[in-house]
Amino acid sequence: MLLAILMFFEQAGFVFAATFTPNMDKRNSSAPFAAGALVQGKYTPVGGASESDALYFSRGNQISGDYYQNFDSTQGSIVFWVTPEWNGNDGKIHVLTRSGLTGSSGMIYKYSDNTLRLAHGALLLVSLDISSWTAGNTYFIVARWDKKNTLDGTNYGSLSINDVHTFSSTTAPTAESGESTFYIGSDSSMRYPASSVIEGLTVYRRPLFDGTYGVDAGNGDEINLIYNSGTGKDPTLVTGSWDVVFAMPTNASTGAITTGTGNAWSHPHSSNLLGGTNGKNGFMMDGTYTNDGWAVENPAFEFASASTTFTAGGAKRNSGGPFASGVMVSGWQGQNTYRDALAASAGSQISGNFYQNWDDNQGSISFWITPEWNGNDGLQHTIFSDGISLMVFKRTNNTLAFRRVGIADIVSTDISSWVAGSTYFVVVRWDTKNAIDGTNYGSISINDVHTLGTTSSWTSVTPSDLQFTGNNGGILSAPDAIIEGLTIYRRPLWDGTYGIDVGNGDEINQIYNSGTGKDPTLVTGSWDVVFALPTNASTGALATGTGNAWSHPHASNLLYTSTTNTGGFMMGADVATDGWGGISGNTQNLILQPDGTSGIDTYVREDLSSTNYANATSFYVAAGAGVRRNALLNFDISNIPTNATVSSAQLTLTTLSSSSGPRSFSLWSILPANNGWDESATWDYAKPGTNMRWLGDSSNDGGTDAGSSVSGTDYNSSLLGTLTYEAGSGGGYPITSDLDTAQVQSWITNGFYGVIMTHNSSAWSWVASEDATADRRPKLEINYTAPP
């Protein structure tokens, strides 16, 4: 059972769609923010794409030129606090923010040379050493840029750390209108996770004033004032919010945003306003949004559903109430588009319709909900649905319903008396085979008051992905609510009379009375938990012992079903006694032979050092002074669990060249230092778009040590495999090499960065993934055993 859960923990990371919605919660908490986002995930990319967590938001609608609702690439500032889970000298890339699918304005990232960088498009504005940073410490960051005016009379960019300012770049950046999405915690390809707590991120459309440079809005030295006001202080309490175009949502305190200095997104006093020109673009200086260029403003923002998961070794869920990171889920109710949603995979099948994260046969869903609507609003609000099996939603008739999707209500209860802003504790329970109270098979409990219904059993179904909020296949049911502490069990919780009694007493009553936001697992233990909505109440690896979500509770909390202790969640001495002996590892075979769309292969050429061959139908390897060619390949092996055991692996390439004599081609594993190279690679650059050099290029000049050509620096000095061409074999046939099992195992465990092929003779060509014939393309085969 435990192994099955851990497999889920290590699945792909998640993305939250994040935005500010009118009438959402205030951002007026003290330091640190109550809902600072924890951005974490496995560091190492797999097949070029990482399993990291991130948040992102849309740039919004166009206001004017390259200025959009939520980002202005022409000028601006990005302010946030960051608490890294890494030391500054870790030698890895960590992306804190990135704007753009076509550009990288506002990209703030820690590079592998242990510098913090600000990039704008292809231009590196500022780079400064942060090798002295210590994991767990909090740093205040402000990035500023202006494409038309120098900040200090000379430079167009600035990075400030803890109120110490560094200016750089005498070259003006280029504004980029193609930046449709702003990422927090990774780049646009979900790589290089921040592995940090990022709090209070606020985006301005002017460079903040540092007492000497920037746009002086009459607030004094804004950077100094924010920094010295305390870690996690809301920047808008210093600057006002007229110039703010985005603020990362928090749930510090509920309530509609109001006017008055001191509330994010409120209207500060006129003394804080930045004037326009002839009443234009002056942030409401003339009293109407039409004349100020805001007539096209749309109050809603685009949202995207994305998978969420709990990551092993992540943050504990042991905060008091409410959860410090209870997820705020809102949306534009009653409209045809725009809503927030969280989703998670049901996981792998355990038995029948019991999956890692959901058991359709029986279970409970427990959560706190703070609606932004009254119970008599006459609108539908979907809270949970897997799209196929069960859903929880507020109906237009003002009842809370627990329903079999597309079939019939299991039970419903009137909630017309609910009041917006109040918090309610909800538990839904079901059992498809045994009546919970001897008569009914379903139950809804609100604040420890139970309503039971459905006197007939039903047949469970195979679950779909779990849609936790705001998605039931339609678009008119945004939850408009804060959902906290959502926990799914695979048994009906005990209410003191009905349910499954595991020796905890009246579990529903205890959770309800322990305080709003109390982690249910602190009452129930977590053996029966199959999913818990992640929170970041406090960081630190999970440990055993009662009091930690996903920990092992004391034996008094365990369920056993017979005097022989079988089926009792490890009550016996070993897995076989508990009925889990039949679950064993499965030998599996992964074969990857991608086409040109998803395949990653190219070559770099010393004599044409700036040329890229990503779209070529073939690639070359060659030796010789000044004419070397190295081939680079990568595959997406993310479907292999990180705790799998590799038994063998082979790489097959199809030769195009031929020779009368034998040839030998060496394969090597690319080292983590070159993590981030892609098909745009050249001899000079591992990733030209970000000016990322090959690590072995010691002078950063594209010289003889560029091209990923340095053994032990660019690639593993231990041979991965050898492709051998037999004399006189002709061209156009496949050649296979066995790969070193230990290195492939390291790919799975520690991360895969690709393969480089070298040759000690004249140029030789091979078929690339862009080739029209599928069975000629590069093929990677890995045989492994997956744990249960």
C-alpha cells in the first residue's frame, strides 16, 4: 500500500493557473504572507522536461502596444521574497520567473555558474554572484527594466537583493508583444524548478524608486521601505497599487477588495498616483477608465486546469487553522468562459476500481469551504467531480448535492442559509456495497450534521482524472470559494454511530471541533488517505509519527478486519500476512522512437559554429582539427518511475554512410552541467536563445573546447556504449549498442540530460527523427522493473 502511494507522489509536477479576480481576498496579511506559494519539484529534467511545480498567469488583454493588463515588457519591476531550498553554490539552474512563450522578458533565474540573472528577450541585462546564499534564508528581490530610458543614466536593467542594487546593460532591451504567459517557479517548458518558497510577487509597470533611480511616485525609497517593513510585507502597502498590474493571490484574509490605502488593488491617495500625459495612461487621473486607455479591460482572466500531486519529501501539512496555503479557487461565475480549476490523476490501478488516489467502491471526501456567495444565489458551483463517477456541487435550487455523474443524486441538503465569507466543514461519504446506516449508501455532513440518502446500492466505475474544483465538463459552474484541507479517504469516516470505526472515536466531530482548517489526518491518521490537497504550511521532509500528514499513525488508529489481522493496513508482521503479498514489481519495456515533432536530435559543427541543424533529416559525427562534429540526442523517459530498477537498455541508430572498412562510434551521457541544451544548440551555444554556453567552453568564446566536447565536464568520461559498423555493410541499416546499465539507472534516479555521440574519423551521417520513415528514426529501448 505504501509503495503504491509513493509512486503517485513522484508523478509529474503541477501547474496552478494563478490570477487576481475582482472581489477576491485582500492581500493585507503581516509577514510572511499566509499563502506564499511553495514552488518545488524534482530538480532534474527528464528527457528535456522537468517534473517541477509552477504557477502561471495570462498577460491579459492588450492595453496599448506591448503593454498588457498584467505585464508591460516596455518597462516595469518584479518584486518578491524568495526562500530557496538550495545553497547559492549548488551549480544548478533555478528559474524564479519567466515571461513568454516566444520571449523571456522578466526572466529571473539562478544560473549554473551561481549567479542570479535578469534577462529580457535574448538580452542578459544583469548578472550577479549569489554563491553565498544559504538554503532556508529569505532574500528580497527587485528586478527593474526600461527599454526607452536608462535607469541610472547608463544602464537599462537592475537587480536588487536585500536593498543592494546592481545596474547593468548599456544596451536597451527590446519589448516583446508575444509574451502570452508569465511563469513563476519554472521556465515555459516546465524545466529548472525554483525549488523555493516565493512570496508576495508583485509586478509593476514602472521601475520602482530606490531613493536615487527609478520613477519617483512620491513614496520615497520604495525598495528600502518594502525591504525594511518585514519579510513578506505586501509591497502595495508602501507603493500603493495604481502601478501594479499583477499580484500573486494570497488568502491572508477574506473579504471583497475595498478602496483606501493599505489594501492591495485598492486605490491609494492621489499623492501616490503617477501622472499621465494630457490625461492619458495616467491611471485614472481624469476620472474615467475610457479616457485612460482601459476601455478594453476585461475583468476576467484565462485559466488552465493542470494536474496537482503531493510530492514525497515535500512540505508537511501540520499548520493550525486555517491552512497556511489553503488553495484559493475562484472564477467568473455565470459567464461563458474563465474559471479556476485544480486536477490530479487518479493514479495507477491497484485492484478493480480502486486506484492510487481514488476508490470508487467506498470512501469519504473531507474539506472546508468558504464561499464567496450566499447559499440562495440561485447559481451552480461545482466543488468536485471526476467527470464519470461522483461529484459534489451546489445546485441552482440552493442545495448541496452529492451525485452520481449523469445518473442521480445520492443525497442533497438545503444550504440556502449559507453566508458568503463564512467557513463550512463538509464531509461526503459513500459505500457501493454496504449501507452506511443500515439503509442508506451515501451521506453529506455539514458542520457535523449528517444527512443520509439513497437506499439502493450501485456499481462502481473506473475513475477519470480527479477534478477538485470548478470543472464538471461545463463552463458555467465556477466554485467561487476557498477550498482548504481537501482529503480523500478510501473508507467512510466514522461519525460516532455510522461509518467504519477504526478506533479514533467520532472522527467527523473531532475534525470539525478541532478548529477551522485542522488537518483531518491529525485526527484520523493517514493509512486510509489516498489523496490530500497539497499545502505549504511549513517546509521540511515528511517524517513518521502521529501529527504529520502521510505519516504512520500509532497502532490504535489502524484498521484491521479479522482476528488474523489480514487486510489490516500492516497490522501483521509482514506484507504477506496483510494480504499484499500478491503485489510485486512488473518487468516493463519502454521503447521510444519519436518523430520530428517530439524527437530531440541534432549535431554541432566546429567549422560552422553558429549554425543549427535541428530540422535536418540527418545528423553527422566527425573528427579532425577544426572540423569536428558531435551528435546530440535526447528522449523523454519521464514515464519510468524514479524508483524503477533498470535491467538493460539499447540505442539503435540507422546509418546513412557506408565504408569499406569498420568504423566505431562512441556514446556518452551528457552531464547535468549542460542541462538545458535543446535542438537549437550550436557549437557555440548549448541554448542560443538564453546565451547558455557549453560548460566545457572555459572562455565562453565558442572555441575548441565548445560543442559539448570536453570529457568529464560536458559528458561522462565513462563510456555509455559503442556503435560498430561492420566493413562493407553498406548504408541504410540499423546499428544497435547496448548501454551501460549503471548510467541508465542514474538517468532514472538522478535525471537524464541526453546522449552525445563522437567519432574518431571522417564525417559519417545518421538518420534523424525528422526522417519520413518511422522505423529508421533513432530508437531507445529500456527494460526495467517497476515496484508495486
